[in-house]
Amino acid sequence: MNRDITFGQYYPADSFIHKLDPRIKLLISIVFIVAIFLCEYYWAFLVCFLFLTIAVIVSKIPVRNIFKSIKAIIIILLVTVIINVLFSGRENPFFKWGFVSISWDGIQFAFFMAMRLIFLVLATSLVTLTTTPMTLTDGLESLISPLKLIKFPVHDVAIIMSIALRFIPTLMEEIDKIIMAQKARGAAFDEGNLLKKIKALIPILVPLFVSTFRIADELALALDARCYNATDARTKMKELKLSWRDFVASLFTLGMLAVVVLLKLGVIL
């Protein structure tokens, strides 16, 4: 199971995307998310698809590693599509039965929602695959540092995000171990109706919670043993600096956003 989860895992490579400043990567991902929710036409989605495709090619990450993240949301994706197909087509339906109505507008809306969800997952996975958790933490802390003026615990939030990203693969490995242990004891997770399958998850969830609290307790003890404290006097081993790559990537992203906005406004096409 953990092999299918790419979010939070870093894929080392020597690429243009890997060398970008983490702050720029976070801002680019935010701009891309805004762009995909502005898309209302097929041409706009094509622009976002080309942007994402170029980013994946430049990152030098195998395509199969990128698309593994889709497996984690396949159920959510299917439910989203089915609900939108069955219940969003209110005008000119070609099939209607009770409160269920299917129309071409509903199918198109479901397609757009599915593409937004897929693009969102792929973009965020690309950021974590090309950025180490510590570097991503430094970038996030730098971006939200102005909140220090209102006494917001910037460093605490950043380190919490870093720990969460770091322990996603660890928790996936724990789930794999628990499932293998329960199967060795004769547990069946794929048999029976839906209610039985849900009840079969209880022997997984209870040990998982126990293991999670144990890991959290060990981490807290390790931080205390090393006298960790989140003060403003803390220094960084690597200072973040912008380079020409960051300006090129920013201009390319802004160009993509401009095209999507122009398509939305009907200025082009």
C-alpha cells in the first residue's frame, strides 16, 4: 500500500524543478490551483494539462511515480463523477428517473470536476516529489513569516507540516505491517458485504492509533532530549536564495494563468 502513496515522498533527481526555490514551488502550485478552478472550457483545461505535462517532463520523475498518487483518490474520484453525472444535469436531461437526471451538461460538469481533482493531486504530488520535507518546511516558514507581526506561531506551524509530511510514508508502512499481521492471524478484509468490510477495519485502526501515539511520544522525547525550542534565534544550515530558474518558472506560470483568464473572459477563442 505504501508504494502507491507518493504524497510526502521525495524522489531525488538533478532537474530544473528540483533546483527551484521551495517558496517559488509553493507559489506556483497555488497559482496552478487557482488556474484549474478558473477553467470553464476544454481549451483552458488543455492549457493546464500542457503546463503540468511540461513540468513532469522537466522534473525527470518517472510518469508512473507521478500517477501513483491517483490510486489514493480513485474512490473519491469515482464518487465525485457519479454524483455529478446523476444529480447536476437539471437542464435538458436525456434520461430522467425520479430525482435522478442525466444530461450532457451534467456529464461535462462531472468531467471538469474530475480533471480539477486529478490536476490538483498531481500538482501537489509533484511539489513533494521534487522537494525534501525540510526544504519545503523552510519555504513555507519563509512565506508565512509576515504573520509573526500578529504573534502567529510561524515556526511551530512549519515544523508541524514538516513532521506530517515526513511521517506519511511511515504510517503507510505501519498499515502494511498491521494488515500482514492480521492476515497471518486469519483476518479476512475482502470478504462479506460492505458492513462486514467496515467492521474488518477495526483490527487495523486500533493498532494504528496505538502505533501513531507511540511514534508521537518517541518524537516528543527525542525533541526534548535535544533541547529543541522554536525561537527566533534559530539559524538555518541553508539560506534560501532566488535564482534565474525561479524567475523563468514564475514567468512561465504567470503566462499560463494569463491564458486561462483570457479564455475564461472570452478574449481568445
